[in-house]
Amino acid sequence: MVREEVKIGVIGATGLIGSALIGHLESRSLGALRVFLRSSSQSISATGPAVEECRGELSSLDDCERFVDGLSVIYYLAHRNTPVVSDIDLPNDFLLNSVPLLNVIQSVRRRGSKPHVVYFSSGGAIYGNRADRTPFVETDPPRPTSSYGIQKLMAEQYLRLATDQGALTATVLRIGNAYGGLLASERLQGLIGVAVNNTLQGQPVRVFGNVANIRDYIHLDDICRIAERVIQPVEPFSVFNVGSQKGYSVDDVLDLIERHGGRPVHRQIVTDPALGAWMPSWCVLDVDRAKSVLSWTPQIGLSDGIARMFQSV
């Protein structure tokens, strides 16, 4: 049981997973919450009075130090790019995504508070291609196929280093393809959220890469449950895959959306080779480690999860 005095910080609280996590943490009364918001225009949907907003820039060590002060746990979900376009400007991708995390780590080292950091990595972008189609386990050698995956892997290693040096403890969650909420049409990541939203609006669904590409989809509720399980470290540094251990092609997903939405999904295949042609054809995650160590199993199947999305609108 988590003690009442635990103070929880969330960086990346306005994204798909971050928004769901804030709601989950509030509903579970797991501790006082502090969220980092990058601009005056950002807002969160939290309803409780105990959510503290800390506004600033992750590029500022002073802002980061102000945020981490007194925190016992930090959930780090911030990322400002997608796999589809992350290779276009490599220096900028590093500045946007690696420097902010390094500032947070440096701020923790300055404060000497030794919090537990839960980092949301990517199960889809870390591992790369696999011809034999055996689900990836956490000990498989990573081979990212995009700058996005490289940045995620780099972040994991910086956190491992900080753990080895005694600055913090860390749990890495390698998330599969998250879904469960509607996403804007212009988004380049989050197939299900975009496709359901576009289908409801009668708009076509852009498909990057091959419609036969297979991915592992995991519902937001299941992600939030495992995030709660690792609010305290099970080891100084640990890595867990977070998926369903089942693979579905893009066509499979869109067929399910058609079935539950009761209307056709118009597929718009993006033929630009720079936008998705390089994507791995298959990625499914083995989650046995999370089952055995954390007693966590995914509970929402893909069909049921998509049905819930239509029922909630």
C-alpha cells in the first residue's frame, strides 16, 4: 500500500496516456499530484483540488528543479515526435526529446531526493524487425528502426546510468500501441484513436506503411493499472513490456472499427516512402515478466476495447 505522504509528479500529462493516468491516479488517491505543463495554453482534465500545476519549460534546469522538488515518484511520458517523422530532423529530434529528460535527471541529482522514475518507453519502436515472429522479451537486443526508437532507448540507458550512480530508481515500461481515447485527425501516431474519430466524422483514415503490418495493441486502462503497480520500485532498475501478447494487422484493426462502428472505414494509403515504408512488419510483446513479477495481466481485449470507444461517444 502506498503511503499517503507520497508526492507524485507527471511529465507529459496532456497526452493520450498521460491524461488517462492523471484520471487513474486521482481516482485511486495514490498521493498528492503535481503536473508539469509546458505552456500557458496546456491544461489537464483533472477534477480534484489537490492537483498542483507547475508551468515551465523542460529545456530549463531551474524549471525542472522546481518541479522535482519534494517528489517521491515521477512518471515521465513527455515526447514531442512520432516514429513516422522523427528521422526528418535528427538534431532537432535530440533537442526536443533527449535534452528534456537529461534536464530532469540533472535536476534530481542537484536536489539529491532520489525519486522513483517511471519512464514510458516504446515496445513498438525499441526492438526492430524479427523474421521468426516470436514475441519480443525484455532481454532481446534492441535495434530501433527510427530516431524515435533510438531516443527512447537512449532515455532508458541514461536512467539506468542514473540508477547505477545512486541518483534515483527507475522502472521502464515498454508500451505497445496504446489506444482507448479519440485522437485528432492530423495525428501521425495512434491508429485506433485517429481511425475511430475519423470514422465517426465520415473522414478517411490515413495508413502509413503496409496494411498487413502487425502490432500489439494495449488499452489505456491496462496501461494505467501497470503504472500503478510500479509506483514503487521492484528493483533499482527494471524493464517491463506492456502489451497484449497478441498481434493484429492494420486491416484487422480497421475491420473491427467497421464492425463496432457500423459504418465503412475509408482507407487512404500514404505512398510517400519517407512516411512509414520502413516500418517493421511485425511487433508483438511477450508480457510474461510483468505477469510473474507484478501480477499484472492485460484485461481488455482489442475487440472489446474498440467497442467501448464507440459506446463512450
